[in-house]
Amino acid sequence: MIPEQTLNLTGKVALVSGAGVGIGRAVALALGQAGAFVGIHYHSSKAGAEQLHKELMSKGISCMLLPADLTKESEANSIVDKLVTKTSRLDILVNNGGGLIKRAKIEDCTLENWNKSIDVNLTSAFLLTKQSIPHLRATSSGRIINILSLSVQTGGANGGGAYAAAKGGLMVFTHTLAKELAPEVRTNSVMPGTVETQHHEVHSTEEMLENYRKQTPLGRNTHAEEVASSVLFLASDMSSHINGALIDISGGRFLR
């Protein structure tokens, strides 16, 4: 007998990494509006995280701020512990933190750039996930959602190879977790297209963004809220038999 399926997350606790801006902010807001208590992680985006905290609180959504450098094991462990101490549980983990460090073709990519790309996009997710697993398992219905990038298909356009490699690792990490943690925990990923957030304001030109729009059958780039809707679906009972999957949210940009 399939239980009633709903998007309602009342009574659930979610931890969203990189929630101060962009996709992470939209995800935290969507999960909170669905009823979840939201742990708002941030590292460099303090102002955005604090603004989000105020917005959620004004809407009557329970939440807490969790600053940390997730490339450091002690800090990643600490925010999980703080959240569980506050709420006594953890149901949903969204590994969203990270970003493009610097555009550089592989032949010009420094070891520092490569290592930092892997650390902030992949190692951070490993550390946060490892500390979260016992708590997610304890609910018997935990969910992990990893935020990928279209670069896992493109190989990293315009010097984004190190970033693409890290996100590709996160995609494989999704498959590993889907096998190792089921049935107590379901793990899935979403692959946004080009989302016009702070990421692209820093690393992409308007000409690049317009080219991406022209390459997309739906005629525009992706909105952060559209990514958040897919995360909400995967975090809810509506996706009860989905495990190890990837949801492409790119407007059909790479139809085959």
C-alpha cells in the first residue's frame, strides 16, 4: 500500500549548504514554505544568509543560521551537530555549496585552482554527508539531493574544466550513496541549466548568457525557483520510489 504522497514537509528538518544566495536561497525558501525547519548554511555570503533568515522568520518559518567552511571537517561536523542538537533530527540534506573558482583551460589550470575546485564542490559535500548519514538513517526516510551543473555534460565550457570535474564527481557520489544508503535514505541529484544568479554575474558575460538562451529550446535560461521546485519534489513523499536519479532542468538544451 503506497502511503499518501504530498509535498508537505511539516515536521521535517532540512540542511541546505550555500543557502545565502542563488539556488541555495531559493531551495531553502521552498523547503521552508513547505513546512520544514531549515538550517541555513553559508560561508562567504553572510549578508544574504542573514537576510534570508529574517525573511523566513517573518513568514513564520523556523530556521537557524549555520556559518562554516565546509572544506574543513571540524566545521562541517559542527553545523550538523548544532542543527541536530537544536531540532533532534535531520531529514533532508541539500548539497548545494560550491562554485566556479576561476576559468582556466586545463593546460593553464594551477594545482591550487584544481584542488580548491574539488574541495569546495566535492569534498565539502562528502564531509557534510558523512556527518549527516547517521541522522538521516535514523528517520528511515532521509533524503539527500545534490546540486550538479550542466558542465557535467559540456565538460566545462570556457575554461570551467576543474569545476566540471568536481561536479562530475558529485554525480558519481550520488550513485554511490543511492546504493549504500537505501532503503533508509534516498539520494538523487538535479542538474540545472544556466541559472542567472550571482555565479554567472561574476563568471559569465552577457554575450555568453545570450548564447546559452539561444541554445535552449525553451528560449531562456533557468530560474533558481525552478531548481528549487525540483528539489522540493525530491525531498518530498511525491518522489518516494526515485533513487539515484538525475533531473535535468535545462529547458532541453542538450536534447539528443
